[in-house]
Amino acid sequence: MLGYLVASMKATPIDPTFLEARDAFLAVARASDEQDYRSFRKAFAERGMGAGAVAPEPDSNDLRSVIESLREEGPALSFIAASLDDRMAGDADGLLDQGEEGILTVRLRNTGFEDLSGTTVHVTAVGEHSEVTEVAGRISSAPGEDIAVEFPVALRTASHYELIKFDVTFADEAAGVPARVVRAGLRVHYDLAHTGSRDSVDSPVTQSDWFPEQFVPWSETVWARVSSADEHAYHIGSVKFGGFDSLISPCILASTTDDLILRFGHAYRLDTRGYVEVKTADSEFDWQTVYLTGGSSGVEAVEVNLQQEYAGQWLQARFIASVPATSDKGVPSWTVDDIEFAGIENTPFAAIHPHGGSPSSQ
């Protein structure tokens, strides 16, 4: 058993999902002993990692895409994701707008324990907003392998930031995988521009402006964008082992004339210590603490006035939480919302704008 485990670690990719680690272990066992392989495969299936199981992506914070399966053998095919771009005939911003032609990429995964050789994928548009060109042919895949199928799409009509839908039908009848239909929804006809100095967290596009950083390799959670009653915020939950996790801002340029002010709202647990720190662009690790959470929990609006200490300099801020080891998984350790920088000369946060319009801060 120990030999299998050590050998599987060498075969496991960097930042593996649960199933990638499972597949490496099974591959090592099968190369040595078929009976051991089948016994281990059965054991994984009994724990929800059987044929047809889907693990969340390595960078997932909410684990919502997980699918459990107790099947210990047989074929399976799972839908993973769909995406749109404008690479065929568009303005090359990566976003599909009205009148443009692009590619709809459908990603499936062979989540069973058998090779597939006759996979078919079909896509139909829901409504009259677009035209999809069918792609003929049968696709082969090995267990654990991803399948990417590209369909040319022409977007005929769309309103600003409209959610358009496609029905994706996939099957491998020869292998005994019945047809399944998944409806995919994708946003179209909009532009992105960095025009804001405030992140309300209500738009998902601003999340990519921040940089998560983990100091402890075994940290189980990092900062995530979460929603509650149509409101959104960044938060860090509990972890099994105590540690630090950071949320680092994009670069900001402090004004040469106005005070640099950081504003945000937050709530935190009694056992969590939260720090807000800043550093200049030319100091790689020299973070300076400018705010520390108090001794009692609650919801607070905070304003940190750094005056003109960093006038004319590029810098970053980070929210760093000292998260205790705890078994309380249901309560966020620190929640931060409505983050705003005043007294800066750039606009670090992205916003959604009408296609072809003049961006203005939103």
C-alpha cells in the first residue's frame, strides 16, 4: 500500500483535483496488480469517487461543481464548461458582440473507467439570437481525459450583457452512455474597461483584479466571492489548520496632491485577526500594517487615511487574515465589502459597459 502511495505521488500532476490524485493512484496499482486495481477502484467508488464523479477545479472556492458517484465500473461522460469568444470575426476583445462571429467551446470529460471512441456532441441555440454550425464526427478519449469541441457561432441579435442559452447534447451510445442535455448560459454584447476606483464586489469581473496569496500550503480555503440575498462580498472561511491568507489589490497610483484614503466595510469573528497592509512597488516584501481588526466582532465601516505618505508612488494593499484552526466550517472568519481607494490617479477596477460606448465609472 505504501509503495502504491509513494509511486502515485510521482504520477500526480501539480495542484491536482481529488480525481486526478485518484487516477494516478489507480494507474500505479493497475500497472502492478489488476486485482489490487479493482479493489482500490471499488473503495474509491464507495466514497463517492466512482465512474461519473466530477471534482471541482483546483482553483474552485465554492466546490459547487462536485458530483459524487458510487459506481465502481463502467463508462461515463460529464459536462464541464462552455465558453464563447469572438475569434472568427469580431473586434478581438475576446467577448462576443452582436454581429460578430466566434467559437463556442464545449468541454466534456471522460469520467468513467473505460475508453470512449464514439462520443458525439451537438449544440442548438435556445431562441433566435444566434446560429450554430454543427460539427460532425465521433471523438475518442481515455479515462480522465478532457474533450474540447468547438462550434462556430454567429450572434445575430443581443441586448446589453444579455444571457444567451445553448442546449448541449452529448452521448456515446456505442459505449452505453445515454444522451444527456445540459443548458449552458453565457453573457454577450458588452465591453470591459478599468474605469473604477471602487469594488462593490457585486460584479464578478472585479474578482480577477485581485490576487489571492496563500502562505500555508495546506490551507483549505482562500478568499472567495460569495453572495447572500443578492449582496456580494469577499470572505475567508474556516480552515483545518491555522494559517494566513491574503487578498492583494491591483496596483494603485497615489495622488501627488490628495490624501490617499482606503474605505471598506467588514465583519469578522472574535477568533480571527485581520490586517490591512500596504507596500510600494519597489519593496517586494516590505508590507506595512495600516489597520488591525479590533477586539470584538461586528459589522463596521472603516476609513484609513494614509494622507500623502505615498504621494506619487505605485503601491498595493492587501487584506490578510490570521485564521485559527477550528471545526466551525459554517461561519466566515472575515468578510470584506465595498472596497474603495480615494486620492489615486488610476482606475484599477474593471466594470461592465455597453458595447461600443464610452466607458465611465460604474
